Amino acid sequence: MNKLIVNTFIEKKINNGIQLLDGHDFKDLSIDNQLVEVFSKTQHFLGMAYLSKQNKGIGWFLSHQKITLDETYFKVLFDKAKKERSYYFQSDLTTAFRVFNQDGDNFGGLTVDLYDDYAVFSWYNLFVYQIREQIVAAFKEIFPEIKGAYEKIRFKGIDYQSAHLYGQEAPETFTILENGVSYQVFLNKGLMTGIFLDQHEVREALISHLSSGKKILNLFSYTAAFSVAASMGGAVETTSVDLANRSKEMSIAHFKANHFELVNHRFIVMDVFDFFKYAKRHQLTYDVVIIDPPSFAKNKKKVFSVAKDYHQLISQSLPLLNEQGLIIASTNAANLSLTQFKKELEKGFGAQKHSYETLYQLPSDFKINKNDERSNYLKVFTIKVNK
């Protein structure tokens, strides 16, 4: 087995509980897609890691002990993860949630989500993909109740993105429950499934207290899950804006799954910045504006980056807000710290008076590595605007 010798800076990171091996910390590393023993510069054994390039780094530290990545190893991990999510397994109101979350469950590069009777494995690098047989075999032992599974390829180099993995195939679309609300999902159409499970606490807040009697604007709406939750919470009107034409059909499916009439719900296929101009021309206003853009997006007119451009979304939303309006500002950019995100928001508000009410981060099923801020990537502020 290859040895990886690390400098004192990396050694300190490992000893502080950081599992992600950052590519910036290593130079001219020739080892790839291998399990390695990690040693300090003084030849002290630090533990074991695997090396495999992915968008978050060049590998993951796994254990301070010597380990073998066999079926038994993963059975222990899955059994612990399942027990820690007992609340969700006992719930009659939520049937879709995450059961394994990378370094939060002590194995970076792998997530597993449940959608009712089906599991979705996401492989984030080639090493994890190459040992998927052991992982899947262990999962079957711990989760025998799961009828079938799918896989998502979230790294470059494999010639497909999504495939059926084992067991029964899911219907083309089917309904899951979250907080008692129905959503239509699909498991074998690329990387998306029709809903982002990490936002279920925000959707719960829209149902419980953020939407009653309100007019809602949902920007970068994807399949309008926020709009559906707001409608369930008593919103009098929702407007969902997304540039992707296919999102409209999927959004309507969510509303129909909950037997909502569509008369007070609009679905607009348009670039968000073009919509700002349209809304101002038509003097449209809202009580709540939800802003949840992708971390990076590119179309014919513009390249958008959360780190550099989010403030524009805030400043251009302000004229559309009614008195005492609310902005729900969200990002899933792991490379943007909470402090940096708040600075970007403040840049957008400028001199406009406002107050931060609530911060939502990842829910408990998305278990995090508490020693690494990047693990808790979701950041959602509810902000009252005082006009």
C-alpha cells in the first residue's frame, strides 16, 4: 500500500477533524484512486485515507486506525447512520430524506438518499465508484426494506449520469411526502430528481408561518417546491420563475399532486434578471421573495456566480417588495462561508433598513462534519425589510 507523507499544516488539519484533503495543500501528487496510509514528516502514522480527484478536493481522510474497505466496514457505517435517523424512519409525514452524508457519516465521496421505497446513491469520485459493489452489498444488508436503487455519477469520466442499480425499477414519476406535502419525483433522468431534499426545513417554515395570506415570488424556482410549500401554508398567490422550460411542467405536477387549482399560481419561463425588468414595468409586488440560485450559472446573456453576483439579486428584489416584506436568501455554495455570504447580502441591501430573523442550515438527516464549515454548505437567511 502506498504511503502519503503530509506536512505539519495538513497533519494539523487531520488532527482537528478535517476529512477533506484539499488539492491546494498538495503539489505534484502522482497517487490517484487508491487507499493510502498517511504519515507525518516524522514518520508518525496518522491514519488512512483514499485519494481520488473530485470537485471538492483530491481525497478523504477516513480513520486514525488501519482499516479495510470491505462489506463489513460499510455495514458498520450504514447501521450507525440508520440509527441516527430513526426519527425520519418513524415519520408518517416524510418519506424522502438523506440516510448517508459524506464526511458527516465518516466517508466522504458518497451520499445516499431515500425516496419512499427507493434509494439513490451518488458517487462523487472514481475511487468510490470502483468499490460500489462492496458499498451496495453492505447497504442491502442494513436496509433490506428498500425495493430498488439508482445511482448518480457526480464526477467526470463515466459516460452516463444516472442508471438503475439494483432491485425493482421505480415508476417514471411517483409521489413522495415531505412534511405532509406531496411532491412528484423521478429517479432516472440525469442528476436531478425533482426536489432538493436539503431544503425541507425551509419548506416546513413556509408551511408553518412564513406564507399565510402572502403573495410569494420564487426565483430560480426549479420545480417550484418552495411555491407548493407556501401554498400549503396559505399563500394567496405564487409566482415561480425559472429559465428552464422543462421546469414548468414539473412545477405544475407538484401542484396537481396536492390538488391545488392553478388559477392563483403562475409559472414563468424567463431569466430572473429579465423578470426583474418585467415586474417593474408591470408594477408587480410581493410580500415574500425567495432567492435560491445555483452557485454558478451561464446563459447567452450572463455568467452568474453566487460569490460575486448575489448582491444584484438582493438589490433588484427590493423594489418588488411590499411594506414589511420578507426576503428568503439561500445558497448551497460550499466555497462561500457564512460570513462571506452575509457580506454579499449586505452589499445588496446597501442603505435599505433590514433585520435578520432566522438562519437555516442543513437539517439533521444531512449530518455534517462539525469540524469543517464546508460540510454545512447550506445557508438560508430570512430577512425582514423595513420600508
